[in-house]
Amino acid sequence: MPLLPDEPAATIIGTGERAGSPEITVVVPCYREADNVRPLVSALEIALAGRDWEVIFVDDNSPDGTIEVIRQLAWANWRVRGISRIGRRGLSSAVIEGALASSARFIAVMDGDLQHDQTRLGTMVDVLAQDRCDIVIGSRHVEGGDNAGLANAWRHALSNGGIRLAQMMLPVHVGDPMSGFFALRRDLFVRTAPCLSGQGFKILMDLILSAPEKVRVEEIPCTFHPRAAGESKLDAVVLLQFVDLILEKLFRGWLPLRFIGFATVGITGVGVNLIVMMLLRFVGMDFGPAQVISTLIAITSNFWLDNKLVYSDRRLRGMGLLGGFLVFLLVSAVGAWANIGIVQLFRAKGEGLGQASAVGAIIGVVWNYAVSSTLIWKT
Ligand code: GDD
Ligand code: MN
């Protein structure tokens, strides 16, 4: 069934005529939130009663059938829209796509797990409508705000560390730069969108850092509730993506960040190779087989790390994990072979071993990266 109620085949139940775009679009990224979307829509109905609003859920093909619940809601209510992404993951990129699908004057972004206080939305939009600021943030770290919903002490510590780091980078003071609850004019979002990284969770920080002009920020106190159902998706990969976002902003435009990640994984591979080699030699294996085994293990660990971290937002190109690994193996072998050839060539020209190896390694990693990015993992 089509998602959008204005498509001719859509069954619109119990709704009146609707012309034009609403004033407010609430963008809600959701992954495995099947039990939360229905209560959220009911809560929005109450919180935004009397206002002209819609909600766009952006789901990444959740295995719990979140999108089916969204469809059912959309059939009955024109205010509910959905975007279903397949083969993609990520909170920030989901928010970007949802916001770009809006034609409203204002965009509000909130989580789909009822942790954000939807009763603050009206005030947030009013602050924007009065042009008191460009981005209004539902903040846990201003007078009257509360962070009760963070699961444990570890999350509190992590969150505080992240806030310090973020504050050092931001051009304006923000008490809660890690908030996932904020609102802004759509035109500002649209103008900033081409510069957003779309990685990880930190869309608000990215927006403030990437906006074409210095933004005026206002924070209004909010309570962060404990999660209603389901579980948090903030994991180690999301944390790395946060570090990634910071590096990307620092190195803006110099080097593709994915390449830096890929090269770093390559360096860990060299370490793995050496350690396994030493262990095998230690237990008495001959140099030849020990070299083959340690190289295979290093390539396997590189593949695993690349898949989990460097290309976590991408899919293996229709060949499954094993197929992808075999191509990776082949590409790495060609890279290693080219590497050795280049080292010998430079040595023959009288260069020192150090320079020759450096050139060989750089050409090897660039080759591996170029082929991996195009042939193995697709966008
Ligand atoms: N489409 C999509 N794709 N949505 C996602 C994905 C994804 O890959 N990952 C998470 N989400 C959705 C969740 O379904 C939820 O609605 C929202 O994004 C927030 O994700 P949670 O997994 O609930 O994150 P959290 O509660 O740990 O983190 C929240 O609090 C942090 C501060 O402590 C978020 O609001 C963060 O942005 C915030 O920094
Ligand atoms: Mn949450």
C-alpha cells in the first residue's frame, strides 16, 4: 500500500479534505519502535491540538514491522506520513531525509520512543515564530530541565564527556548540544542540508556547525523520560561516528573521512599480522605457513572492522558476507602484490627501503580503498 495519503490508491479513513502543506512537520526517526509510534501519535494529537501539523516517521526497514504500524496510522489520519528506507541505517540521515520531504514552515525533530516531552513542541514553535532564535532546543541542561531518563551512570558520564567535547567546537554556547529534540525553520534546514555529514546521532551539532551563517540558539527546559518500550540503539558504532563527525568538521574538505578510517583499519591489520606471526613462530611453525595464516587472519579482521565500522552505513553489494569477503581477499591480494612490486621497483632505482615501503603502502591502501568503496560496499 502506498504511504502517502494523497496518492490515488491510498485508503483515507475518517479524514476530511486537506489542501496545502501544514505549518509544522514533526520528523521522527525510528528503528524498532513498533510499540511506540501509536502512543506517540496520540500524544502529538493532544500536544499540538489546534495547530496545523503533520508527522513524518522515517523507518529503516525495522524487523519488528514499525512501518506497518505507520501505514495503518497513515490510512486513518492525513497527519501521519512515513518514509521507508531499505538497506540504509542511521538516525541523522533519517532525520535529513524526513526533513527534506517536508514543505512546512517549521521542522521539529524528536525521538520515536516517547523519551522527549512532546508537550514542549508548541512552545518551541512559538519561539521560532516570534523569531527569537534560529534553532530552539529541548534541553536537559538548563534550569528546569531534567535528564532522568538516561539509562545508567555510564550513559551519564558518556553524555557529559560528549557535551564538553561538543561545546569546545561549537561557535555558540549550547548547554545540551547532544539533544535529539529541537526545531528550526525548514528553509534553514534546506540551506544547511548539503553540508551535513548524515552520520551517527549528532544531527543537531552537525546543523549548528554546518549552517551557512552563525545561528541563534535558544534552549527551553525539557525532561528526558525513561524509554517506554524497546531499547536504545546508541552503541559503540554510534560513539565512533561521533568522533568521526568531530574529525570531519576539523578536517573539513581535506581528506575523505572514510579513507582515514579505512587506512586506520589497515594499520590495525599490520599489527594483527605481526602478532599472529610471532605467536605461530613461537609455537614452532615454519615461516612460510605462518606468514600465509597470519596474513589471512589480518585480512579477515580488516574485512570485519571495515564492514562494522567504516562501511557500517552501507550494504555489501548483493554478494553476502562470504562473497564480499572473497572479493575483499582478492582485492587485498592484488594490493599486496602491487605493493611488493612497487617496493622492488623503487629499490632497484636506488631508493632506501623506508621510502620504497612508504610509497608501496600508500599506493596499496589507495587501491584497496578505491575498489572497496565502489565494488564491495554500495551506497
Ligand atoms: N531511522 C532510524 N535509523 N532511526 C533510528 C536509528 C536508525 O538507524 N537509530 C536510532 N533511531 C531512532 C530510534 O528509534 C529513536 O526514535 C531515536 O532514533 C533515538 O534513538 P535511541 O536509540 O532511543 O537513542 P537514545 O535514547 O539512546 O539517545 C537519545 O538521547 C541522546 C542523549 O542522551 C537520542 O535523542 C540522542 O540523539 C541523544 O543524544
Ligand atoms: Mn531513546
